[in-house]
Amino acid sequence: MNAGPDILIIGAGFAGATCARELADAGYRVLVIDLRPHIAGNAYDEYDACGVLVHRYGPHLFHTNAKRVFSWLSRFTEWRSYEHRVLAEVDGQLLPIPINRTTLNRLYGLDLDEAGIAEYLERVREPRNPIRTSEDVVLNSVGHDLCDKFFRGYTRKQWGLDLSELSAGVAARIPTRINDDDRYFTDAYQAMPKDGYTKLFERMLDHPNINLRLNTDYVQIRAHINPRHTVYTGPIDAYFDYCFGHLPYRSLRFENEHISNSEWFQPVGTVNYPNEHAYTRITEFKRATGQIHSGTSIVREYPQAEGDPFYPIPQPENEVRYQQYKALAESEPDVSFVGRLAQYRYYNMDQVVAAALRTAGKLINILPREGI
């Protein structure tokens, strides 16, 4: 019988923890390691010095249309219903984003109904065919003025690139509406873990078949562990020692602030700053968590090129390089690559969970459980 774990999982974020729990429930002995001193990956939350529950790596707002994903996570948490709303500071006003009827009527001093908004957008849009870039997406939808007011500056700060340099999928994530729906997401399931993300992860990893080691570097232990299979959730280029070069990522710097003399800082969970200021947005955590506290804590986000990898940069040349790494990954039958970093994809949390459930399901079907 193998003296090591059945499954070694590198990373205790959504991808790793989901795989770990599914495999542990199926009877496999699982070792989860993480380089950081905590579980939950970028979803990690904790109480700050003033007692406000904050997300240390920026806001994480859960939403999904996948009933299976929501039901699976519901095993480990109760939920607080929450529909996220975002305003953008444009021309001295705070206006709903995604752009909707309210946005346009207030921005331009109009009084249009839904049919009038549809006609207005049709009049100002600049048809693009084919649609290859995010600039094509936005101009095709709302035209130049709205593009410049809401999207171009924000994109330049967020990605360090112009809209014309980004693949179409980035801007396609943000719809345009002709009604007054001011919710940022329209998914069937929108909620926050009642006790926070870290508690959710603690329950996911609380299983007799799961052994957890934090502050542990895979590179330093890989020669001393002999698993039957490895699940890798880190950057795929790092796994292969950057043999095809680095895959580029966008990182973030967070500036946290507690305001002790005010219950609220802003009218909604997040306010975007597409044009002014070096930061892209400010998020107020109590809006999402529902915590009752006399003060409030916020975070300003400053995108940057260096630092922890947060967002794969969606450009055609980067996809070509990723495909080279993917081909190498497919030649490693004893390793599964899953998650935003391992698959170089701009995944939402629910998409990561779904991918991890598929990966675990495949392993359960193909990996013999002899001796378990």
C-alpha cells in the first residue's frame, strides 16, 4: 500500500478545497498544502483590528446559475441573500453600472422609456463586424461617448491595456440594459456565506481523510511525497518552470481603511472610478456581509503589473502560450490542473467549483481505490 497520500492537492482555495472534499468523501486519503498561512485562497476573510469582517484579497460576491454548485456549497454554509449593486462616478454623478435606463436618463438629462432607450442605443452604437476585441464589444453596444466615460479609463487602469488590446470576452461580461434593473448580477442564486468564506472553507476541509499543511511550498516537498495522483491549482507556467516563458497576470494592491465615526461610507457595495483617481473601485464590506457595526471598513483597489497573480490577461498571444503549457499538462497523466491559475481562465468562483467537481468526478471514476 502507498505510504503517501492517495491524492496530493496543491492549493487550499476553491479549486483545491472542492476537490479535496469530494475525494475525501469518496474514501481517498488527501493531503492539501498551501504556500500561504491560511486556507480559502483569495476568498479568505477575517475580522480586521476594528472588528469588521473584511475580504483580504478584494471583494468576493457569490453568484451562480448552477443549482448543483449552489447546492453543493450549501452543505458547508448557510447563506445571506445579497444582490450586489455598483455605481460609477462619471461626470460628477454616481450612476448605475451596468448601464441601464436610469444611467442614460440621468447622465444626459433625458426622460426616455425602455423603447426610447433601445432607440437611443441603436442610434449611438457603432456596429462592428467581426467582433474581435473588447473595444469592438463596447462600441458595438453603446458607442464612443459611453465607451470613453465608463469603460476605456477603467480598462486602462485595471489591465494596463487599452480596450482595443483585450480579447472580446472581457467586456462581454458586462451587459447593457434598457430597463431600470440596477443589479450587477442577474444569476438565480446570489448570496454571501452567512459566517464568511473562511468558515465555509473550514467546514469543507473538516474531514478525517483530509490532512492540511499551510506555509508549505510544493517545490520543497515534491521529492518527499509519493501520491497516487496530484491536483495542481497554482500557475501552470510555474509548474513547468516557465519553459515557454511567463504567462502574464494582472495583480492588485489593496488599501484598507476603517471609518470609526460613520456607520456607512457609500450608498452601495462598490463604487467604480473609471476616470478619476489611481484606484479602480472602493468596496464597503458591510454592505455585502450584513454585519452590524458602529463603524465601517472599506478597501480601495490599485491594479498593478507586479505581485500575486490575480487575473490572467486575455490576449490572443497569451492564449497561444497557454495552449503550449496545456499540451504539456495533458502529457502528465498523474496530475490534474484545475482552477483560474492552472487553466489560465478568468473564472468566477462558481465556475472554479464546477470545474473542480468535474475533475474530482473524473478521478473517482478512473483512480482505483484499492487498499482504501
